Amino acid sequence: MESFFDTEIAVLGAGPAGATFARLAGEKHALTVIDRRCLTNNETTLGKCCGGLLSPDAQRALASQGLTLPLDVLVSPQIFAVHVMDLPSGTQQAYSRSYVNLDRQKLDRWLVSCIPRHVPLLDQTVCLHISQDQQGRFLLRLKDRGGESSLLRARYLVGADGAASLVRRTFFPNRPIRQYVAVQELYQADSVSPFFGALFDPQLTDCYGWLISKGQQLFLGAAFPKDKVSSRFTQLRQKLEQIGYRFGARLAREGCLVSRPAGPFDFCTGSGRVLLLGEAAGFVSPSSLQGISYALDSGAILAEALDLETHDPAAKYHRATLALRRQLLGKLLKCPFLYQPAIRRALMGSGIFSLPVSQAPTGLPWKCR
């Protein structure tokens, strides 16, 4: 017999957005958090296809919430520069940036561990379908790892379920957002580099790729249009090999959808008793695909703004995210300087704001001046 239980707020997704909301709102409201991944032990699980760099904005978001990262989340080397490579022209340049290099799975598990213990967490659980009953309550049909089905009924629904958000697709089908397929491979590496490699090749993608050292592993990834993804990734690796990059044995391959807003209509914070957080709401930088800071910020904003006694909590939350949405629209203005080949090459060639690098890291053919 199928089990049935109630909650006040169902939170679908326990990434940085959902975990932050649950941590801050869990003391005030009755929540149940659902996530398809294994988040309560050290079992390896597929997660977000992410380079795992914490940007200055994400560092600020953690600091503003009074959080500091545990050491076991960090990985070496720590990164203080981005190395930009325009592959078709061979133009390369380095720029000063400060990132925190981390293990993304460990970050997510740590954020989940901060949720109050009395808040139910249903990890390794898939939400198959969402509907509403005659009273307007949300009915979430769930299946756990063992194949057992259950039905969760909630008054409010929070979608923190990423680019492929079931919540957004179910309740806001007329609000699609531009999406890419991110693919990332992990390789055994004999040496490490203190750079974050940002790869641009308009022949393969109108977005970008990344090359990041983590311990004795090298991460190569990129966001591609949805056609010929495997072929595009293979060509990217081959182009890097042709200019001297060495990739060891492949350890893993992962992929996921990523959102990339193109305008204000791509931001959807929800309506009525359905609310969206993080990437599900479109809160991702269109210039860098950085989403951790916006996940942390939107989770905290909703926790502060949510008042279940108001007639329209979504309207209050929407107003509260105005500054965040303006910031993201500002990132759109940065895109031509990164993604228009002629403009990018002219800026790189000028050397403006560049960082001279006198010695190339062992094992990687960086060509900085």
C-alpha cells in the first residue's frame, strides 16, 4: 500500500538553493526536502556538472550568512588567475581572479548537513509527478531508491530543482529558458596548474569551456548547444591535445542541463504558492554560468520573505529579488566582450588588465606573457 504524508512546504531539490532555504526557514516552518542524490553518506553520486570554483560573489554570499567552509570541502590548488584561451586564433591571456577550489559534492553535502535535524530529508528519492487536489494542495508522487512509492501533500511548493526543473515545467510551461548541455570529464593528472582555464571556440559552442586542476585530477568541461554534444566535446579535447595538453586516464564523465538567461523574461520566481529558487528560477550568470552565489542568495531571500499568512507570498518574494535580477541583467552587458570573437580577441591582444606570468606551470603549455 502506498504511504501518504503531509507537510507545510515541500522543497524539491537540496542543492545550494534548496539547502539554504531549508536551513534558514526550517526553524519557522514545517518543511520536507526531496532530492534524487545520495546526500547523507560518502557514497559517490552523480551531481551537478560543475567546475567547483567558488566565485567572489559566492564567497560573499556565504560570509553574509555567517558561514565558513570546512577544510575537507577544499581541494588544491587554490586559484588566483583565469587563463583565457581563444582556440581558433591561438590568442591567450591571464587575468587576476580569486576563486576557492572545492569538491562540489562535498559542498552540497555540507550545506545539507547544516539543515536543522528535525527537517525531514528524503534523499535518493525521485519526484515523478506533481498535481493538485480540489483544495489546491500539491500532491508529489515520489519513488525512493528501493522502488517504494509514496505521496507527499503540501500547501506550498518550492522548486530548487535546477535547470531541468520539474516544478517550472509543470506550473510555468510558458516560461522556457535558453539551455545548454554541460559535459565534464575527469582525468588522472601528473601535475597541477594554479590557473582556471576558460576556453572559447565559436566553432564548437557560443558558450565556453573550462580546464581546472583538482588535486591529482584534471577537469575538462564545456557547455554546448543540444545537438552533436559528444562530437563537440571530442573536438574540444582534440584541439587542446594538438597544442600540447596531456590528458591522463579518464576517471569519470558527467553531464547535465544548464540554464543561461538571455533576458528579463527568463527569470521566473513563481506565482501564488509555487516558488522557484536558484537555477530553476533562471538565477544563473549568462556570462560565466556561475550559479552558486545566486542559489545561496535566493534561498536566503525566500527564507526571509516567506510569510504564509500573506495572500500572495510569491509577489513578496519577487519584489525581494529585484536587486538580484538587476545584477544578472548587468551580466548580460558583459557577454559581448566575452563571446563576440572580434571584441574578445581585440581586448586580449591589448593586454588591458592582464596578468604577466613569467613561468609556465609544469606539464601544461600555458603561453602567458
